[in-house]
Amino acid sequence: MRKLQMVDLKSQYEKIKDEVNNSIQDVLESNAYINGPLVHEFQADLEKYLGVKHVIPCANGTDALQIAMMGLGLQPGDEVITANFTFAATVEVIALLQLTPVLVDVNLDDMNISIEAIKKAITPKTKAIVPVHLFGRAANMDAIMEIANEHNLFVIEDNAQAIGANYTWKNGKKEKVGGIGHVGATSFFPSKNLGCYGDGGAIFTNDDDLAYTIRGIVNHGMYERYHHDVVGVNSRLDSIQAGVLKAKLPHLDAYNKARQEAARKYSAALGVNTNLWVPTICENCDCHVFHQYVFRVLNGKRDGLLKHLQEKGIPCAIYYPIPLHKQKAYADSRYDEANFGITNQLSDEVIALPMHTELDDEQIKFITDSVLEFV
């Protein structure tokens, strides 16, 4: 059996080695390391793939979220609602901009932001909602957009984990997540479904004026060299990373299908045990691209399972062990523990198994047999 890895980037690279190497060589020969042709080519390719008018590449996914909020003109003290159960970057940028983060609970079935919790959290100071398409599964955008329209709020999609996922509207129309809200943000961190070989990110929008503003923000607030019209940052996707992403983008749908197939096999094997909750995967599922395969251990033995798998050499992780409202940096006396029952439960029950495009049946069987052996 091949060595187990949480993410197997080397094996993935070996299959597209020539394409990636050629893209990198093009950059080296052109000497256009910043804002070179490959950046613009990748931007155009991604716009076409996502079906959005504007993709603005930037340096990383955290910057993408921050710049999206800067572009919307949110002001210190404005309240921004987001999920308590997610990675800290989502709330980090809210705090950095001196906005007021409002953390709310999530659903037990899909681990995405709770619609009822959003409704209860809205105040006259609320200006935006940040749904996170957690672990690669699309949040309930029908309901979120309805709430936003009713209360005149911005929607900023945190799409760092779900690039390529489709959302199916109530009317049956499909749309790529990230381009549904007023603005979306993603990360191209190497382990993402579409990852580069360093840091990278992008912002998406269909709003021409917002896109113009954001293009200035990412480049020191300049639209014309040495003319600084807005307060900006230095956040650009370098040409080598753009070349890697341009080479990998045509494979993204196949990568996501491979992840879905691995998830289907995981769930088929593990779902027979009543001590486990596993994600369901419909036959033609395209709303979940499985950035992570996360399941729940229901008998209180999650930490024991973690240790058991580690002892057998199986990579695994807990996403996320500490809710954001319990983090020292984001603790707030406004929060009532009673409002975070699901978040607290998930933090005690979830565990993630290896998930990447190169998983094979032998590896999946060894992993699932090892889980069942313990539980």
C-alpha cells in the first residue's frame, strides 16, 4: 500500500508534471513575475469556469476576504454575521478591520451556518453576512440571499473550501458557489481543491463598480501608477502561482469527482456503524466537493479514535477543536453559551480522514477498517 497522506500533492503533480513545468518555464523565460500574462490568462479562465464577470487575483485567501470587505466600504462598528464553526481567518479579517464579528451557530446535518441563527442575530448595525461553504458543501444560499435582500445586507461568500461546487436554486437553476453573493473570496493554498504551490487567492464579483474598487485595493490603491485613489494593500498573485493554477484549472472538475467518489466509499463503509454519523452523497451530487471528509463520532470516543488512527499511521485531524467564541482573540461577553449548542457538539465529535484526488481503494479500505476496528 502507498504511504497514506492527508493530502497527496506529489502524486497529483506527477500526473500533470509537464503542464505545470511548462507554465513555470514560461514565467521564468518572460521574467514577468508580477502581473504577467499568465495572471491575466488564469483570471480569464477562472471567470469563464465560475460564470462570473470579474475575478481579481490576490496574494492569499485571508487577503481575499479582507479586501472584499474593504471594497464594500464597511465601517468600524458595523456588525458582520458569520459561522462560529469555521477556520479563524473568516472572523480574523472582520476584527482586523475593526468591524464587529457576530458569531452564530451552525446546522448539525451540513455544519453550515444556521438560517434561524442568522435571523435572530440581525440588528440595526448588521451590514453583512459571511456564509462559509464548509468542507466543500454549499450553504443555503436561497435563504441567505432572501434575508440579505429583506434587510439590505451584503453577502460575502467564504469559498475557500468549495471552489467548483454547484448550488441548485429552488427553481432548479445551478450556479457555482462564490459568485452568488455580492462578492466571494477563495484561497489557493496548496491543499485546496484548486491549489497552487505557495499562497494565492482571489475575489469574485458580478458588480462592475465593486470590481473596479477591489482592483485598486489589491495594488496599493492605484489605478494609475503612483496615483493612490483609495487606501489599499499589497496583495497580488504572482505569475508562477498563476501558471500552476492555469495548468490545474482544467482538471478541477475531475479532481472534485475523485474526491466525491472517495467520500462515497468512505460513507458506504463507515455508515453501517451506528456510533458514526457520515455525510451522505447523492448519486449526482455536485453541491459538495469534499475539501475535507469530516464525520462525527457519536459515542464520546472521538479523541480515542484520533489516537488509534495516529498509532496506525493514518493521518487525521480535528476541524475544528475549539469554537471561535471560545478563542482568546475573539471572546466576547455578548455571547451566550446556550446559543452555540451545535457548534460545541461538533467540536467534540468531528474528525477528518485523508482526502485528496489520489486516494485508492486499498488505502480507503485500510482506513475504514481501522476506524471500524476501534468504534
